[in-house]
Amino acid sequence: MSVVGNIGAGFLQRVASVRRVGAVICGVLYLAVQPRYWPRTVRERTAKQILFTGYEALGLVLMISVLVGVSVVAQTHLWLSRFGQSDMLGPLLVAILVREVGPLLVTFIVVGRSGTAMATELASMRVHREIEVLDAQGVDPMVYVIMPRVMGMMLSVFGLTLMFILGAFVSGYVFGFIIDVTPGDPVRFAFSLLRAVTPGTVISLLVKTILPGMVTATICCTEGLSVKGALTEVPQAATRAVVRSLAAAILISAIVTILTYV
């Protein structure tokens, strides 16, 4: 019975965590649509978050996108040439890069690079009682601390995913042109990609970038703010934030994929 009790307690704890994350996201969205909650300090904090999470990670994302684009074209050409279906390269690139690999891989990069820093920063602020100081000064931590980070990471994941897809398409086209897979005319290749983009593809891309960006940022914020006051809890909170953020990103991607193809 103790084993069953432990399983039930763990399940209830996971449900409570999901509810907490959902409540924070709803609160952020409620505040974000009201201009009065966007003073200069909050706008500056959001811009700094986008600078750190998005702009400074652009080089890494583009480098990985080039490698992924070349790898995908090489693998798909290897299999398509065996069945004489080389004209399916464009639709396959859209299905692989836009629907699956791009959003998930960019989310992994952002979580590993910025999620850890976010959780560590907020945990340190909690340990040094900076959150209490803000609250005592009449500054709402939800507005000044959480909302800029959640919105900044969401916008960064969306923008980086678009750049990743663009870089993968360009590198895939160049590599395919070298090995004589893609057509010589880049406009023709671009049209083959556009024909493969459906409304479902666009919706899937939006959901797989906006929702994981908000969820992972919220998890990192809540885990960082959950420390009690000991410095030894800071690395533990950062580890929990990264692990749970990656798990949430994979789960969201799987659910959206299932709903898209069902």
C-alpha cells in the first residue's frame, strides 16, 4: 500500500505542478494584453531577455541549421533515389524541418542555454531576498520578473525557429545543388517548398513554438522561485527546470503531432 500511496502522491504532485504552470501562463497572458502593465522598465526587461535568449543564440542556431539541412537532404536523397521519388524532396523537407525538427531542436537549444540561466538567476534572487524587496517596494514580481521572461522566451523561440528553418532550407538547397538533387533554379525549389506548406503546417509551427516557449519559461521561473533560501538549492532548481522543460517540450510536440495527423 505504501508503494501505491507513493505513486498516487507523485501523480498528484505532477497534477499540481501542471496546474501551477497553467495558472502562471494564464496570469501572464492576462497581464500582457493590458498596456498599463507595460511600463518602460518592463519593456526594457523584455528587450534584454529577447537579446540574451534570441539574438545572442542566433549564431549557434544558424550553424546547427546548416548541419541539419545538409544531413536531412543527404538522408532523404539516399532513400528517395532508391524509389525514384526525388520530386518529394520539398514536401519531406517541410514535414521534417518545419513540423518536427525545427521547433523542437530550437526549444532544446533555448532551454539548455537560457533556461538554466533563468532558473539560476531567479533562484539566486530568491536566496538573496530580492523578490521580497521588490514586493515591499510595491513592484509586482509577476509583472516585472515573470512576464518579461516568459514573453521574451516565447518570442525568441518563434523567431529562432523561423531562422533555423530558413537556414536549413538554404543549406539543403545548396548541398542538393552540389550533388545534383535539387533543381538549378532556386525559385522552382522555393515553390516546391511553398506548395508543401498547408494551413495545418502553419498552425503546427505556431503551436510548437509559442506554447513550448511559454511553458518552458514558466517552468524555469517557477522552479527558480521555489527555493527556500539555501544556496545549495540553486543548482538543484536549475536542474529540475531544465529536465522538466525538456520533458514538457517533447510532450507538447508529440501531442501536437498526433492531433495534426489524426
